[in-house]
Amino acid sequence: MDDPIYKIVSKAAWRDAEAAGVFTGAPVDLADGYIHFSTGAQVRETAERHFRGADDLLLVAVGTAALGSELKWEPSRGGALFPHLYGPLRLDAVRWVEDLPLGGDGHHQFPASVR
């Protein structure tokens, strides 16, 4: 099964990735040595914890099969397994990119396809 994983990224960082042809990570990713991703079940909490109030964001959906052995599932938040990519994200692994706007309630509004 190739369920998507998700990366929340600033619009500016994604524009840079598109220009370079590859996403090497946000500052937190570069500091930690891998690109942080979330599953559909985790991404809303990730947005709330790490991106609260940010309104310049995109949600990037990535197919896991295209990432190969550089994708590792590692424990975080109370032992839950999170996907971490130890290498750059090739843009050909990206399924889609959507705006991640803030709603009137101050929470990010996710596409209906994210579960």
C-alpha cells in the first residue's frame, strides 16, 4: 500500500524547491538531519503544534513507495511512528500540493482527501 505522507511547508520554501528541482528541508529538517513528515492521522496535530497561526503554508502529499529506503518510520510523540526522510525529497515523488489556509476558527483547513 502506498498511502501518502504529508509535509507542511511555507510557500517560499516550496517555491525554492521547485526552482531547485528538489526539496532539501525546512530549517528544522536541516537541523535534525532528516525531513519530517506526518501521516494523514498525524498531520492535523503537527499543524496545531508546530504551525499554529501561520497562514503562508502549503500541504505537500508524497507517495511513500517512491522514497525507497531513505524513508524511515521512527518513534516520536508518545511512541507513535512518524515518517522521516533521510535525503532530499525528489519532486517526482510529490502527488499534489495544496494551500493550507487558516479558517475563521484559527485552525488550518485541510483538503477533504486527508484522513
